Amino acid sequence: MQIFTKESLIEKFLEIHNRGWIDNYRNLSDGNVGNILEDLLGIDENNLKLPDAGEWEIKCQRIKCQPSSLLTLFHYEPEPRDMKVVPYLIDSYGWPHKNGVEKSFRQTINTIRYSDKGFIVQLDEYEKQVKVYKNEPNFITPYWDFSVLEEKVNLKLKNQFNVLSLSKNNRFKYSDVIALENFNFDKFLGEIKNGNVWIDFNARTKHNHGTSFRIKQQLVARLYDKVTQIL
């Protein structure tokens, strides 16, 4: 695979932007905006992390989803792993899936208010953990250690290109590109505390789509020390 630098990526983004409207030759799925960008950049599918002096992640989203939609920062399953937390949540607090066979557990929660099922995120600065809390005896608390989260985000999100796309009549136009450099973990914890980062569970009995940390598209720049508008 071609090795990209920050500068060569910027050149590619400018070329793609100047092409204007591009046909969606895959299908109508929202994910195609990112898949087609991969094709245009010459990147193997599902390999958006690009080697450079540091690692660059590319995230792409359709503008029509703004501002209410959430951008996934990363997926990470909670501790304690030996308790199989997500299956426990499904079994104990899930509800019948539409297929009539499985149970579902889907919750998007932050620190500001309890979810409809009584869950809330807590930032425990004493134990240095992000926790999911429910006011119920014997509840097994899902959690993530600060140190483990920091290692995760520094590996995956240290530097990022954030790309926004317009969509019309099954066509895409890549219209905005922002370079985000030096992910700041303290800022990340601050946005969790302020309720701007959500934890999203999306699982059912036989398939876990992954537990993710998410943020509104327009707030992602707050997590970085350096922000440069490319387009």
C-alpha cells in the first residue's frame, strides 16, 4: 500500500474536492461516503489508519447528519472482562429483539442525565475510571481505567483528518477537511465530564456491534491541541 504523508494526503483531498460531485457507485448506505473516499485515496477498505511520522486517522461523515448525529471516536469494551459485562447487561437489562429470538441492549448515555433504562456515565477522578452507573443493588459496574483509555486514544486518534461530505441524488461531494493534531486526553476527560462524550452500547444476544465512545461532529476539534482548516 502507498505510504501517505500529511502533505500528500492534503494534495489528495484537494484533488477529490475539485472533482465536485461523485457518483455513489456502491449503494445507498450511509457508510459509503467513507468507503468511496477510501477508494479515491487508494486505501484498502477498513484500513483508514495511515503510517506517517505519527499515525493519521481519517473519519468521514455526511453533513446532512449534522448537528444531532454522533461521530464514533473508537470502540472499546468495558471491564471487568472476566464478568462478561455486555452479555450481563443484555441478560439482566435487555428487551426482546424484533426477530423474536434474541434480546437487545442499546443505550447511548452521558454524564448529564439518566437514560430511559436508568443508566448514566460517571467520571470517577479518585479511582481514575470512567464508569457506567445504575442505582441498583448488586449492579456490576462497567468501567474503563483512565490509563487504558489514554493508551487507546493515543494509538488510534493522535492525529486525524476529519472529512465532511454533502449528499444529493445519490452523489457525494467532499466539501470540508480539517486536520486535527495532538489528541489531548485531559480535554477528552473534560468533555466526558461536561456530557459531550457519549458511551454507546449496541448489542444483542448473538451479536455485539461494539461499545463505542462518541461525540458530536462539531465538538471533535475540542479534543485536539492543534486544528487546521484544509478546505
